[in-house]
Amino acid sequence: MCISLPGKIVRVEGNNAIVSYGEFGESEVQNLISAGVGEYVIVAQRMVVQKVSEEDALCVLNGL
């Protein structure tokens, strides 16, 4: 089982994106859905699988 944290898209390059996880670092992922810079997403196996609201993302991240 995997646990995915929400990350914030900080840069989009074609079909790829750089997602920031704050103090946990950044990763390059395949941005296969319609998501842009500043939006929060859930990533699984280096692919964006779902957008989440900023409110939901911050709720999860503040609980860590």
C-alpha cells in the first residue's frame, strides 16, 4: 500500500510537471490531467492522478 501526500505544482514543462512537497522536496512527474502551476495534486508512481482543493491539501499537510 502507498500513501500519497498532496503536492503543489510549481512548474509545467509540456506533459511533465515539477511538484513541490514543501520540506519533503520536489519531484518531476507526468502531468496527464489538466492541472497548472499553483494547483495541488495527488501523485502515484510519478503520475498526477487527481487534483485536490487547496483547502483539502493544506488540511492534510498541516496535520503532519
